[in-house]
Amino acid sequence: MAVQVPGSEITGETLVVYRSSSFAERGFCGRCGSHVFHRPRQGPELAISTGLLENPDFRIAREIFDDARPPFYRFEADSVKRSGLSMALEWLPKLIGRRLGLR
């Protein structure tokens, strides 16, 4: 699970960042391997792992790629479920615009 924190910055001695796809990168701890964040290479979006936060008091508002989840994996939340296609339709215009320098 992740929390969106646009415009934030993540730093640290053991932070390792790698390009995980043509448009995104991920950060993890080089010492223990824990996942720290995911973000597009261009843009303000940043999603940090909720496991990094002490005593988080969050509710699940949205589940993404719900159509690809295993049948035994389910949250007991009344949340918006998004498919992979709906996520692609949301992000594709942003990514194309950024690549063309329009955003």
C-alpha cells in the first residue's frame, strides 16, 4: 500500500533508486531491501510505502489494478476499484503531455 505525497522529497544514505520502466522509477533501501517509493520520472507524483509510517490512521480510498489481483486477496474496505485499463486511460495523457513538454 502507498500514500500519495506529491512534491515531497525522499533522501537517505542507503536509498537506491532504479528505473523500473520507461516512465517510472522506484526507491528502496540498499541495506535491507525494503520498498520506499514509486514515482513517474516526470511529474510531481510520489507514492511512499505506508509501512514506513508510524501509527498511520488511513482508510483505503482506492484500489488500483483490481482486475489483476488474485482472488484470495481482498480488503474489507468500501473503496473505489480501478482496473488496469482505467489506470492507463488516466495516466496515458499525462505521460504523453509530459514527454511532449505540454505539462
